[in-house]
Amino acid sequence: MDAAGLASFLGGHAPFDDLPPETLAEVAGAARIAAYGDGAEIVDAFEHPRQELYVVLDGHVDLWNSRDNARPDERLTAGGVFGFSALLTRRSVGPRAVAVGATTVAVLPSSAVEPAFSSSGGARFLAESMSRRAPVGDPSYGVVDELITRVPIVVGPDAHVDDVARAMTERDTGYAAVDVGDGTYGLITDTVLRRNLIVPGLPADTRVGDVMAHPALTTQSGDSAAGALIMLLDRQADFVLVVDRDGRLRGAAAPSDFAVSSTTAGVALRQQLTRAANTDDLVERARRVPAMVADLLSRGLPTSKVLAVYSATVDAIVRRALVLSFADHPDLDLDAFTWLSLGSSGRREAVLSSDLDSAVAFARDVEEAERQRYRKVFVEVERVIAAAGLGIDTHGATASRPPFSRDNGEWRQAARDWLADPVAGQGAIMTSLLVDGRAIHGDPGLPAVTRVFADLRSHPGTMRLLLTESLAQRAKLRSVRDVLARRGGTFDVKTHALVPIVNIARWAALSVGSSELQTTERLRAAAGSPMLPDDSADVLVEVFEVLQRIRLRHQLSQRERDHQPSDIVTMHRLSPIDRSVIGQAVREISAVQKRMDNVAQYVPTDEWSVVERQR
């Protein structure tokens, strides 16, 4: 195949299909064509990471995403691309590629393929490839169905508790499902019986329908084990029920069941954190968390899933720090307040460099003098969290400071004040913090604040001002400060790329009345509105995922070198592809921001939040 033929071929396959003809010609001109016989090894990127990209021109290629698997994980045909994982990470992460029959492959050096990833199509290719890539290691237990080990006990709501408890003992199972009859299930567990039957002193022949936990946490057959684990950890549940598409119960999974799943590595560490006997024990175990994150990322789990598992693990650290700290103050009630994670942790998007922002909502009967005693313990909690390796900005949003520890009524009134005048009292900043809030301990009282903000659309002046605030942080490759300090070779991936996306997503979710917290889910919820059309939302979702992966890999690399994780990347140390991705990402974000500016000038405010279709 000559260069012209190769250019034509590449132009018909991702990630090259967005390139102009002259660029395709340059890529094809830098390629070399290699032919392989049946069974010949093309590359083993587990042993030798290569700075080359491979494209199948003719024949078939078997790929192993794990060096230990007996069978290949996938088979590529003409147009298939491989080798980009090692190219991007510069690590020995595979795959191993072997020709099946007579096979011809185009080998492209990294410098030649850089333009292919400097477009939205290239970013889309990376995001989709990373998301669907099979986990490295044992491919079993990838879906929640494979964690079910026994036939469930199913009873009706009129069954007696003593009969159900007897059946659970005889079957040696920790749960019984209650078929309510309306398509939902309740759940009976030892914890439920202790809390709802034994403590209130109800008789043993009480109906299970009167004491069950309802509705039970459920996931659908075929869902990923990773997603089910995130849900289970987030809700602090004992079990998650698995139902088929018709709503029929298949079984249940407990946290311990996920330990066998290669996609949920680290669950054992999370359980160890919840059982830490003292603060020293908690700190020692928490220091293993970055290694868990690196393992999850290397297994090919999508970045959003990795960060959700990390956030759930951070939640476990904070909860245990609360319990252990308050154990030294038995006169203070651990149930007298709700603890919220704010910011990136609240959105389940925390990374190794993230500071943990927090707030507390007290019950109304906690007097100010007593609140001060609680705040002193909150300082102790923050010290434990900091010792565990998690960032705490003591001058920022922390539960130990009075502005972030109020009772529910005060929070609601403050929210109304910020909504009426977002300029006074740093209303815009506080609004941004609070709408990212997620309760991780206690009765979730403070999220009622977000219901006040749900009325945002009836305040067009405030809505317009908050939009201005959201667009104030512009996507850019270099700031004025960088220019003056002659720091042209670095890039702040958080400040100059991710924060603008987060701000857009938060405002867009508020504008359509969505209660979603994660940035990508907020973008999807608001997609289809005049302010954020579908294509803009899709681009931001793709860019956010790819940038977060670059950011997380960078911080893990810093940890390996015993450096403090940061969001400042040195551009020349990145692969050419990563540099191109960052440059294209900034251009994509900037284009969305400029469009939103223009729409704000010409479209009436009351039309900004109209979603044209269901996503």
C-alpha cells in the first residue's frame, strides 16, 4: 500500500477520520508497513513499552490486555488501533498483540499520530477506548451477577419476623428480600432487625413489612460490579439486591463478595478502614489508598469510576475519624449533626491533591455554647484526616469554622439570602459550595438547602449573575501570571481546564433544576437547552474524562517520586499525545464558554433552561 492509499485508508477510521487531507498525507508518509505471518508476535508492550501506534490494514490481530490470560481479550480487524495505552502512559501496561493469519500493520511513530488526537474526534476515541477497555487481570466477576452465590429468600410483607429469622439461620444467609408486590423489594438483615425490632422492643411475630428497610438498594442484572460497589459504599448498605430487567430478584451481594472482583480491587482496604481500632491504625491504613487508586487505574477502569471509588474510600476515612474522635468525648452526641463533604469530594471527583471541604448542619436544639465544643472536636477530626494524607485547608470551607457549622434553619435562611443577593456575603461562592454538598454522616438535613436553590429559575437576575460568575474562570493554556513569571512550560490542569467545566456543569444543572452532583451527569442532565446544546455537552463530557485521567496519572507519578501531588503539569514531560489533548481540550472548553456568552446576550433568560429532549 502506497502513502496515498494509506492516507485514504486512515481517513476512514478513528481516530484519524477528523484529520484534513494534508495532515493525513503527513501521517501516512511517516508510517512503515510491516507484514506478519500467522502466530507472529507484533508487540509485547508488557515487556517493552513502545512509542508507536499500530493500525491493522489487513488480516486479524489478537490482543491480550493481561499477560496472565490464556485467551486473547479481543480480536481486531482492518482499521483496529492498538498500542495507545503504552504510548499514553509510557508504562508497560500492554497489550500483547499476535497476528492471526497473514496480517499487515501500519506502524506510526508518536510524533506522527499527534495530530490525530488534537481534535474532538481524537478525544472521543480516547474516552471511548478507555471506557470499554477490559480490566487487566482475571476478567471474571466483572458484572454483579457473577458475585451471586446463593438463591435468595423471598417472603411477603405479612410473614412473621421469627419465621424469616429462622429461615435465614437455616440457610446461613444474612438477608431476606421482601416482595412488596408493587415492583419493589424490602430487605431484612441482622442490622435491620436490631434497629427496627429489638431496640423498640417489638414482639417476634411482628410482620416483616412493619420493620423492613424499604425500598431496598437494587442494581440491574448485567450492571458492572464496580458501579454496584460504588452504590453500596455510598449508601453504607449491607447488601445490594440484583434484579433482572423484568424486576425479578436474582440475588444479592455484600461488600465482602466484591473482594473477588478484579474491577473492585481495594474493597478489602475500605473494610479495614471502617474497622480501624484507633486513629494511628486509621492513619496507617489510609496511607495505602494511593496505591489502590494506581491499581484501579492500571486495570483500565474509567477515570470517573476510579475517582468515585476513591471518594467512597475517603468518605470511609472521614466517618471513622469522626467515630474515633468523638469516642474521647462521650458527653457529645455523634448523632447531633450531619457532616457534609463539599467541593470535589462532594461531587465524588476528588483526586490526590484535593483539599477536603466540609460543613455541618446541627439539630435545632444544639445551643451555640455547645456548638463551640463540637467545633473543637471537629478540629481533632481534621487533624486525623490530614495525618491520613488528605488535604485540609483550615482557612477554607471546614466544619470547624462557624460559617460552615450552622443549624438547618440557619442554612435554609442563608440560602434564601444568597439567592436574593448572591453578591452579599460571598453568596455566589457559598452557593457553589453548598450545591456540591453530600451528606456522609448523620441525618441528611443540610441537602434541604439545595431545594431552596431549585427555585433559581424564578430569579432571572440572580441566574444571570451566577452565569457570569461561572464563566469568569476562562479556559486557557497560559495565564498572565505564567507569562510574567516566565513559566511557559507548565499548565495548571485544574484551574485552566477542569474548573471551567465544573462551573459550567454546576450552573447548567441549577438552571434546569437537576439535583445531580457529578460533573458529567450534570452536563448530561442539562444537555439540549439553548445554553448547552447536545454537542457542547457531549464535548465537555469527553474532555472532562480525558483531562481527569491525565491529571490522575500525573499525580500518581508524583507520588511514586515522593513528590506532593499537584495540578501543575510540566508540558515537555508529557507525551506528545497528552500535550495535544490538553491543547485541544482548552480550545473546546473556550469555544463552549464563548458560545454561552453569546447566547446570554441574545436569548431571554427564561428560555435558558428549556431542555429540548430527554437524554
